[in-house]
Amino acid sequence: MKTYIFPAVRLLLTMTVLTGIIYPVAMTFLAASLFPYQAKGSLVEKNGGIIGSELIGQKFTADKYFHSRPSGIDYNPLPSGGTNWGPTDTRMADSAKDRSVRFRIQNNLAEEIVVPTEMLFSSASGVDPHISPEGARLQMKRIARTRGFSPEQTASFKILVERFIQGPEMELFGNPRVNVLMVNIALDELDRK
């Protein structure tokens, strides 16, 4: 029995050092060297302070901003998760109906306009920072009206939103999307002009 314990302990210590210390330190150094912005959390700074991350959604409720995708965890990144409601759970259907009605009222939309699904259902992480281009376009009239944009500012606003549409990752994965935090920051800059 003695002969099996020492090799097992040696293997445990070796693997602990390799996978618990050397590998994480090497990957952290490599990430910080090759991708410093991303390795630090893709933090967004404004006026000398950090206001968020490009990777974590935030709650925007004011009418002068684009509203984010709903969150099952109220945009708290610590528990990060969805509601876990299944397709047969009536809470999911009721929540989607309520969100559809609220989105239509907030944005003064006709009944026949289809509300994008990401504006009805929370994401699996609860902190998705993106909405679809259509979700952004449907909110533009409300924002322009609330901010009192002139026709020239409204034209610039439309161009701005189109500029913030990101394509699928590597042109293959996912759908076109708009980062809500980044477009809202640019919107404030446009409002100052």
C-alpha cells in the first residue's frame, strides 16, 4: 500500500503546481501582454472615472437612453444568471406579455409592429450588454423626442446608431448587435453638440 501513496501524492503535488499555479500565471501574463484592454475587463472610462464595462449590461430606464435587454437578476453581475423559467412556465409567458406592452407604450409603437425577442426575454447571463439593431431602431423616436433633437440632430442620431451596429463575431457567430452602454455614451456626446 505504501508504494501507491507516494506516487499519488507526488502526482497530486505536481499537477497542483502545474495547473493551479504555473498555468494560470502564464495565461494571465499572456492575456495581459496580448490583450491588455480585454484582460482588464474592457472597462469604459469617462471624465477620469470608470462607468462600466463593454461586456456587462447596465440598467437604463430614462427615456433619453436606449433601454437594455431585460435582466432576470436586475443587472447584478455577481450571481450572473437567468430566471431559469422553462417554456411551459406561465411566468415566462406573462413576463414576455408585460414587457411587450411596456415596450410598445414606452416607444409609442403600433400593435402590428413586432417587438424583438431580446426586449421580451432576459438573457441566460442576466447581464447581456447588447440589443439587436431592430431593438435600437424601435427606440430611436422616443429618444429623439425626449432629447428634443432638431431634424439635423435626428439625422446625425440615425447615422450614429448605424455606426454602432456590430456584425457577427468573426463574420460567422451570432447576430448583428448594438452595445447599449457604448451607444448611450455616444448619444450623450451627440446631445452636447
